[in-house]
Amino acid sequence: MGRPRIALEEVSLTYLTPRGATQALAGVSLAVYPGEFVSIVGPSGSGKSTILSLIAGILQPTAGRVLLDGDPVTGPSQRVGYMLQRDYLFEWRTVTENCLIGPEVQGQDMARARGRVARLLQKTGLTAFADAYPGQLSGGMRQRAALVRTLAIDPDILLLDEPFSALDFQTKLMLADEMWSLLRTEHKTVLLVTHDISEAISLSDRVIVLSRRPGRVKSVHEIRFAGPERPIPFKARGAPEYSGYFHRIWAELDPPGEVNRNVG
Amino acid sequence: MSDEALLARYRRAQRRRRWAVAAAQAALLAAFLLLWELAAARYWVNPMLTSRPSAVWQTLVSMAASGSLWVHVGVTLQETLAGFAIGMALGMGIAVALWWWPALAAVLDPYLVVLNALPKIALGPIFYIWLGHQWSVYGMAVAISVVVTIVMLHAGFSEVEANQVLVMRTFGATRGQILRKVVIPASLPTVMAALKVNIGLTLVGVIVGEFLSARAGLGYLIIYGGQVFQMQLVMTSVVILAVISALLYLAVTWAERLVSRLLHLPVRS
């Protein structure tokens, strides 16, 4: 499969606070190849989000290496887009201005960025709201805007931290289909973190199960569906292979840890 | 009854209510002035001690005619606006520095707490000795507003949604970019609240400063009127001061509405 786009080699991370040291990750190794959609599932507090922060260059590992195309991560990179659980749009900027914040901060060519944002807004059905303020948008629309903001810097790696968890069920399913198709046509490499097994199976080529804290890779599941083409997520949920994957992963998943849930 | 008719009736009731409140407010003022005038005229109270609205009015008219009214109002206004601007600018600068260097904030924290709790009026004589009669008023005005500004703004900066800052960090934003593009715009409601608090506080500082040392201004007039036992002068100055402080507060409120509308921020009452 060639060289992985994202690789973690025996990565450990310990959070230090005045109350003590908490080991979030203990020797995690994983690889994501170009164009793959990989999900990490695990109970609350298994260090799922910590993995994304490490790849985004916001945290440095206590031990081990985090590599992008073989190069160690030293800080935030223009190649990596990181989408958080909630949109955290800036209320004082229009949708377009919000989406342009990344290119603006990185000093990219703004004319090109504008073109890219306009195209992405169109693909996500937000063109009519390009000049609206976030306060005028519904939850699903806000999350779409956040996706466009993440894609505006044209990253080839996308990190998604439970991007659907704050949405109602119907919106969640619709947006998952939309995002999946968009990211697939844009040939992005995607790493999604979730505690929703259905979401992970329906979207991914591979599902990595993380143990309870300190997080380590418990098992890896290749997700394959019969047929010439990968079904869209909504169809995948109804595919005959789905429930087998669901039960296997469910059996692997540790019950959630009760202490200090915010170390996600 | 149709919805339109119900809505029209509801709106009429709301309008009536607003008028009734305004009328009651006007009536209260009129009754107070009338009672004051009457009490002084009938010697229920000693007019030497209380003055009376008609005497206040006459004083106002003669001061306006002689031009002294404008001189004193001008002096107080200028001191207030300058003190306000300096206090805000200084406070904002220091608050930004504290945000930029958290270690500095940690070191200075207890000193800010003490300075904030200290009644700044106690510093009046020190400013008089250090700055002289001309500048001590400004010292007083700035001292009284700057610490509150620092404390309020630094708290506001610290309360900016951590994940909005995280969004910026994922893009590799520098500290300066995070400050300019997130922390300051997100804190504008706090800045506006600080403006509102400060315009009143600065006026307090200016009047106290004038009590202590000035040769002109409304605070000087009040002290002078008290010393020569001219209550109509004291009362007139207090009335002018009330009008000025109300107008300044209104101006800040308007500015706040304008900024909120321009930036699409929720208006904080």
C-alpha cells in the first residue's frame, strides 16, 4: 500500500496536571494510507481526541513518533484540517468570512481561497447563506459551514472529532452521507473519531477499536461490502454485512470508564 | 377575534403601558420639584439649606448669560473625556499584556486585587502633591477607572471560548492573530460593559479631583458653593452634573448598540 499518509509509532501521551499524571495513550501504533477513511472508536476517555490533537500538531507525544508522509509532526500543518465536535463559528463574521479564516491566518492566496470557499459552499448547499451570520443558521448548516472552513485551506488530511455528535439524528444521517461523498470526491485522507459504532462502520474503510484509558489499539476491522462500489453510508447501514461488523466491534468495546470523562 | 385584531389590541396595550410609565416618570419629577419649591417657599424647610428649583433656574440662566457655566462644564467634560480615554487605553493595553504573558498575570494578580479593592479617592492628596493642581484631576480620573478596566477586560479575554482559540491554533495561527481575530472581537461586549462602568467612574474621579485641587469645573463649583454657603450654586452644579452623566451614559449605550449591530454581537443589557 506504499507509505502511510498518517503513522503513529508506539505513541504514548501523559497529561500532567497539579492533581497528578494521567496516561491517555500507551503505545498506540496505527497507519492511515492516502485516500482512506479510517475511524477510531473507543469508550469515553480512551484518548481518541488526543490522537487527533497529536496528528494536528497541537500536542506533542511523551514517547513515540507521529509522522505525516514519513516526516515527524512538529506543529500545525497546512496539510491537516481539524474539525471539532461543535462548529465554534465566529458570530461576528459571515459564513464566507468564517470559512476564510484558515487561508487568512496562513497567508494563502485569498483570491484562490475565495473561489475554493464559494465552490465548497455550493457543494454543501450553503451558497444562499454565504453572507449570512452564524446566528441565522441551523445546527446542520453551522456544521456544514465548519466543514467548509476546515476544507478551505485545502488540506489533504482531514481529522474529524465526532463531527455529528451535536446534531439531531436525522440531520446526522443526512450530513454523514453528504460529507462522506464530498470527502471521497475530493480524495481526502480522513481519520474520524467517534463513539458511535454505526457511524464508524457506515463511513469507514477501516475501524480501529481503542481500549479504555490508557488507550491502546485493541483491534482493527477492515470494512468491506459486497458489490462493485462502496455503498453510501445510509445504504451501508442497511447492508447485510453491517450487523456482523456491529456485533464484532460492540463485543470489542470496553464499557466507558467512569473517571475523568473529559480526557476524550 | 382574528389574530390580527388580537395583535393590534396587544400592541395598543403595550403602547399604552409605555406611555403610562413615561407619564408617571414625568409626574414624579414634577411633583418632586413642586414639593421642593413649595417647602422652601412656605419655610417648611430652611431655603438657606435646601435652595429651591426657581433659585437653581435663575442661577443657571445667569451663569449661562455670563458664560461661566460653559467654562466650568467645559473643564469638567474635557477632564472626564480625556481621563476616560486614557484610562480605557491604558487599561486595555495592560489587559492585553496580561493575556499575552500569563506568567505576568499570575505575578500581578494579588496586586491587582488589592489595587481594585483600594478606594482610589485615598490617593487624591498624593496626586495633588505629585502632579500639581492642574494635572492631579487627570491622575484621579485615570486611577479610578484603569484598575477596573484591567480586571474586567482580562477576565473577558480569559473567558473567550477555548475551542474558538483552538480552531485558530489548528490553522497554526500566531498569538497576535488569535488576539486580533478572536480574543478582541469576542471580548467586545466586555469592552462595552467596561466603557459603561468607566464613564461613570471617571466622572467620580474628576469631581473628587476637582474637590481636592481644581480652580474650575463643576466639582470646584460645588466645593466653592459649599464653602461660601451658596446652596443654589451647589444645587445647580449637581443638576448639571446629573444631566452630563446621563448624557455620557446614553452616548456609551448608543455606541454599544452601534458596535453590536455592526459586529452582529448579541446586545448585552
